[in-house]
Amino acid sequence: MNIIETHNISRRYIMGSTEVNALQSISITIEKGEYVAFMGPSGSGKSTLMNIVGCLDTPTGGTYSLNNHMVSEMTENELAEVRNKEIGFVFQTFNLLPRANALENVALPLIYAGYGKYERHEIAMSVLESVGLGDRHHHKPNELSGGQRQRVAIARALVNNPSIILADEPTGNLDSKTSSDIMNLFQELHDNGNTIIMVTHEADIAHYAHRIVHLRDGLVEWDRANEHISRGKPVAAH
């Protein structure tokens, strides 16, 4: 079952007197349960594609369907609802509220979904425990390590049981050991049936994904299964 379908999507930006074609005629399909990495050099269009897939931006041309809903025709309010219900975001900079503890940060999307306080905290606690941070639920971000903060961000992304987990350079601010731990967590999430789309410029991180879509100059340069995957587990890139 295809969860994402884009057909000839493009994205143009007007910057002063200059027109920038960030994306040119991108057609991709992603099935439920896939683990995909968007790769490419700076300016290739991977972040623009991620923003469109994540309903943070809309294409200038072409169509985008998410779960058989035509996203490219939605209003701002409809897009906001899709972002909250269908997509869990994990960012390089964590984007946690500094004055809120881990439990409150994870529970935040549930406020917009209309859950009561007791239910929010119960669900958030369960998800925090699933990423190994149940004992840190009262800690604020500045009391946690970088890896722990990213785990809180992943728990927040999971709390609404989204269709897609969208990770933008999820290990960009982490050391290599912590990066490996976080990527192993993503592998566990994928093993549990989650659809994961990751944006990265790092080949060793991309090789955790089972499929790599490589962009250059706003076009898909190549799209193929990851030959470095062995029996569902990543092996070292050559």
C-alpha cells in the first residue's frame, strides 16, 4: 500500500528578481512500512522535498497524495491537522521546549489532538518508557544529554501514532557513539512497522535506511534499494 505518492511535483521560489527551481518534476512512491533516506548535496532539493512530504510546504506544480488524501489541494488548516495526526517530526536541533520537562514535551502534540491531561500524561509516559527514558520524565532538556534529548524528540514524534516518522538530519548534533544508538532506535521503530523517512547528507547514516533516494539539482538522480543492508540490518558502508 502506497502511503506517499508524488506526481511531477515542482517547487519554485522567487527571490528578488531571481527564480529558483528547488524541485523539478519529482515522482516517487513510498509504501507503508518502508525506511527511506533522502540524500544529496547542499542545494539538491532534499530539504524542500522533505518539507512538502511533511506538509510544511506545498508544491508549485504537480500532485502529492498522503494516505490517499490529496495534500497538494489542502488549506492551511487542513495541512496543520495532517501534520499533527499523520506525521511525527524529529529535527536535528531537537526543538524541545526548554522550560518543560521530558513528559510535558512528549505530551505536547496530544494537547492539539484534544486529549485530557491525565490521558496525555499516561500516553506520553508509555512512549517515553518505550525509548528508554521513563526514569527521566521529570528532567528538563538542559538536564539531559544530547542523545537523551533526541530520544525525547523521537518519543514526541511517536506519541500520536503517526503514519510517518520524518527525521531531518537526526544525528547532526550528536557524536558518533550517540548517533549509532539513535540509529539503532530508528531500526527498532522500523522493525515495529513504522514508516520512516530520513533526510541526511551523511552516507554512513543513510546506510541504515533500506532505500535511498538521491537528489541533485532538484531532480531524482537515482532511487534504489540499499545494497549495504544485510538481512534487515545495516552493515558498515564501504
